[in-house]
Amino acid sequence: MPQDNPDPQVVPYLLYADADAAMGWLIKAFAFTERVRDKRSDGTVRHGELLLDNGGVIMLGSPETDFRGPAKLGEVTQLQCITITGLPAHRDRAQAAGASVSEIGIRANRARSYTADDPEGHRWYFSEPL
């Protein structure tokens, strides 16, 4: 049943073995801005939120139970698709931060894009309309 929400959103929530380190790396590599970093008494991040300059949000946290992320599984389990501007410089920044990045490609939908894997194996897809 549709709700009366003028701005509906789907917000990815990613789990990281070390969400604190992940937040720092994502800010450095992908130019996110930190909005929330809520830590447990042991110092691990219970809940974090990162903002994109286009208004998008990514949420993340560290699980309290046995956890196997993409790098430990040895396979990509999801893909975050993000539209940005300034794609070539964004890719260079991600690569300089140590991301495993693809070459920039031109897609049939008239956008250029690249993919990047973060240190825990989450795959990111960045796209810029032409």
C-alpha cells in the first residue's frame, strides 16, 4: 500500500567487521561526509551514517555476532549504485586510497561509470550521466 511520502528512499545498510575503519576509508576514498558515528562501550561502531553531496545516505555498522563479509566469503554479495558528478577525479581519489577500481566505461544508457571494491570487499558502482 503506497504511503504519502513525498521523497521515498531506499537506504543501503552495510555490515563491516570494522565499521569504524570502514567509515574513515569511505570518507577518504569516496568523499562521503560523516553524519552519525554511534559507538558501543567497547569502541566498535554500532551504527554509522555517511552522506553524499547529492543527498544520498549510506548506513553501516559492525555486527555483534559471527560475521563473514564479501572479502571473507570470496564473492561480491551486493552492489551499491551511486550517481555522481566528476567521475574521473572520483575514480582517481578512490584508487589513491587503495580501492581496487575498474577502468571507466561508457554504458548503453549514456553514462560513464566505474566500479570499486572497498577493503572489506563491498563493491561500489559509480555512474555519471553524459
